Amino acid sequence: MTVAFNCKEVTCPFCDRPSSRIHFTYNRTFQDLPIQGNKVFIIICNRKMFCDNSDCKHTTFAERFDFMYY
């Protein structure tokens, strides 16, 4: 299963300012619990974003997903 989000803006987790500038994208793969004996893999197309807030100590941040625990 592949998951990608199409939100136009992502909020910086460090300063709470929205950003729409994508730095790059990458895939993250997670293994879920088996279903009927079959392995289940979830592939997330994750985005790394620029933070345009000059007061923020972070220039980039990765998109976060509330439904997953890392």
C-alpha cells in the first residue's frame, strides 16, 4: 500500500507557521501486522519542507503523520 498526502501546506512543528515550499520527497516503508499470514508493508511518500520563518531555528522539516508512531 502506498500513501501520499496532497495538502498544499504543511505546518512547521517547531514554529507553527505553514509552508508550501517542498525541499524534496522520499519514501518511508513500514511493516504492519500480517493479514491472513501475508506481510503488509506501507510506503509513505514523505515531503521535506522549507520553513520560511526567519525566527525559526530550523530551515527544513519533515512532514509528520499523526496516525503513525515512529
